[in-house]
Amino acid sequence: MKTGLVLEGGGCRGIYTAGVLDVFLENGIEFDGVIGVSAGAAHGCSFVSKQKGRSIDYYTKYCNDPRFMSIRSWLKEGNVVGVDFSYHQLPEKLCPYDYDAFLNCNTEFYSVVTNLETAKAEYIKINDMFADIDYIRASASLPYFSRIVDIKGKKYLDGGCADSVPIDAFLDMGFDKNVVILTRPNSYRKKPELRFLAKAVYRKYPEFAKLLLNRHEEYNRNIEHINELEKEGKIFVIRPKADLHLGRIEHNAEKIKNAYDKGVLDAKECVSNLIEWLK
């Protein structure tokens, strides 16, 4: 039996996931594989390197820094999340990522990206966080608010466009006992996007534009599928009890900390049941 951890994205809502993961680290909970989408990949990599508290530390410290995540960054460089600051200065200098711990870990780690030309999800195994950081960046590059990420001639954006919660992908890879962390309450269902916007912005990538237009239907079907798997006892799901009231770009450190604390609380409430379920 191989255990897996599946992490939804959601911009700043992902700090809820960071709270859950820190409780896992406190209790020595490990997995054979971790797969993350967007913010899920960004926080999941710190879980794999066992750096408890790293995510909340840099989020609360830099949430008001325009180099980190801001409209100013978007207007200046075309990316709402500053590329050099967020993917180089932060992990390499300001809030060091433990690259060696990642390299020495036995956990398989995957980042989900969406290929603009095929409009399909790709599940990239990250072998070296330093060398493969652009796959994390691509996974978290929101459509409309990020430049297309070119990696080895392929064009990528947010993995959540094609597969928001990649539970089926992990099951297909042989991870047969999975924990899923969501960043929306069970009552949430995604609404349609503006039709003209997708077609206008991504006219060179018609299949990707079509994907964006149908994204809400796929997401909602995915959530229903997850609910069914949960009822059957095939997966263990942790999700917020209510809306976190965080924007994708959130500058209020108190609100960010509150969302993190909710993740901590929810994880602590179910950690005993989770440990028993994983046996």
C-alpha cells in the first residue's frame, strides 16, 4: 500500500493547507507521495523538507511587500506573484528552503501544471527543488494574472486549470490510500468564467480557452467525485468548515494567520482518526 497526500491550490487560501501540514509534521505523519496544485505545491514542498512553520513565517512577514504578491508586480512584470523575489530571493536567501532535506527525502513529490497547447494537466515529478523550481512557479501562475511559463519549449500555466484536485491522477500512479486537503468548504461550487475574456486573452491557445470556459463544470464534478470517495471511506478529506474569506491576493496578515490557525485546529481535531485510518 502506498499513501498519498493531495493538495488543492487556491492562492492565499493555501495557507489553510500550511496549517494542516504543520500539524502533520508535529505528529510525524509522512506519505509515500505528495502532489500539489498551485499553492498546494508551494506549501507541499516545505512539508516534504520538514520545515514546520516556514509557510506562515514568510506569508505574514512579506504579505505586504509588493515584490511578493501585488497588483504593482502584475503591472510591472506581468506576474501578480513576483518571480525573482518569490522563487529565488525568498527560498535562497530570505527564508531559506532546505534543498538538501528535499533531496534526501524518500517522499515522491509532484507539481501539477497545465499545458496550454494541449489543455491537459501534466504531473511533473520534482527531483530537485532548486533545478525544478519553474514547475512550481508554473503550477502557481494564475491565468490572466501571470505570464505564460516556457519550460523546455512547452507553455504552462496554473495546474488547477486542468486538474484542481488530482486525486484520480494519484490513484492511477498507484497511491491507493490518499489524504486530500481542500481549501474551500463543502458547500462551495465554482461559477462560470467570463466567456469573452478567455477567448480574447488566450486566442492563440483555443483548447486552453475552451478549458477555462468549462473549468467550473470540471471542478464541480471533481468535488462530487471526492465526496463519493470520502463516503466510501476510500480517501480522508480535510477541508475548511466555512469560507476562509481570503482573496487570492491577501495583504492582511491577521486574516492570513487566522486561516492558518483554522487549518491547525481542523487538523488537530481529526489527527487521531487520521493516524488510525492510515494504519
